[in-house]
Amino acid sequence: MDQFNKLVDHVKSLEADFQKFYEKGQGAAGTRLRKGLSELKKLAQDVRNDIQTVRQSRKEQKGS
């Protein structure tokens, strides 16, 4: 659940820049937002890789 909390916290941290970019038209907020979304993509990929590792280890334990 720690990884899920990291994802949620990261999304919440982007909220202010979403508002600044879309509602107030601040261009710099868009740059920060794109960077934050790139980091979110990396975090999500790390979770996907971890899920694959856990699934594989469970599969190997069942076979033992």
C-alpha cells in the first residue's frame, strides 16, 4: 500500500499546478505539470514492475 500512497500523494501534489495552468493560464505551471506527470509515469511503471515481480514469486511458490 506504500506504493499506492506515493502515487496518490504525487497526484495530489500536482493539483495546484493543474489549477494554475488550466484556470489561470499560467504557462510555467504547465511546465511543472508536465514534469510532474513524467515523474508520475515513472512511479506507475515502478509499481507495474513490482506487481510483475510479486506475481512471479507467488507463481514460483505455488509450484514448489
